[in-house]
Amino acid sequence: MTNLELYAWGQGFNQSSFDPFCLSIEAYLNLVQVKWVVNECYSTDISPSGELPLLKVGFEPITGTFNIIKVLKSRVSNYEVLQFFSTPFETVDPAFQDYRTAMHTTTKFLSDPMLPCSQQTVEQIVEYKKRFRDLKLTKLEKLSILNNRPQSLVELVVLVEEIDERFSEQEQQQILELLDCLEYERPQEEEE
């Protein structure tokens, strides 16, 4: 991604923005390590939907915190988000309770044992990247495989577009075997 411009509410409470949603987008942009600039706003006139934050990707405006994160999501794994938000933020003003709540909710969700990222380690991610570097998968497919850790061909088919045209059944099975570097023991769901 290039030419990222964030339009966010202006400074306040010794932070770059007085709005917790704008701050969360700034944190996410820093996490995905892309080049971006911020434009301070004091009205929503720039936004087609009348809300901030707004992210311009080239000429395309994206509004709303969750819409922006959805666009940026293809740049970072769930594990990296979990590690980032698990790090204490000493500089966050206590007045930003909404921001702290968003961080807590995200961390709690990603820590769920049902999600592979709750059991992943840095070493596993590094090994995964080595093994999958030369596979003819898109970045988004590689990220989806990492985040979802498929354990069967049925699960893999959902994550890789047109997999039957691109990979033989043997190659699909090899992709699953390459995932052994991501140790993941899916917990059994409790029966009621």
C-alpha cells in the first residue's frame, strides 16, 4: 500500500488525537509498518460519510474504524496484533477508556484458545514464512492460512482461491504438511 493519508480528529489530552478510534487506527498503521501521514481535522467535512477516522488509499476514501482495519488487515497476522496489544501502553491517558476497552476486547478475542494465534510463537511464524515464501499463494492467502491454521483439505479450500485449478491434490496435501511448523492443538468444544 502506498499514499496512505489518515484524516483524524486533532490533538488532545497529550495525544496525537483526542479520539480513541483515531488513535487505534494510528496504532494499527504503526503496527503494519506502512508509510502514512496524518491530517488533523476539526470537522467531518472531508468525509463522505460524515465520520472520522478516514483513510485515503490513493484516491479511495475509507471511513469507519472497522472498515479501515478490514482494509489494513491483510498486512499483519492475528499473532502480531495480539502481541502488539498485549504490550502495556504507558502513554495512554486514563481519559481514553474507550481505547483501553478496544485494546482489552481485541486482546481477549485473540487470546481465545480456539484461535491459532493464541498458541503461536515468533519462532513458528519465522519458520512458516520460510516454508511458504516460494509457494504460489497470494499474500492474503498466506496470511489467511497462518491466521486460520487449516487442519484439513476442506478448511484449506476455503482459504485459497481456485485451489483446484492452481494446485493438484498432492500439492494441496503438501501445503497442509508444511503447516506442521505451526503447532496447534484445537481444543474440543464443550458439548451441552
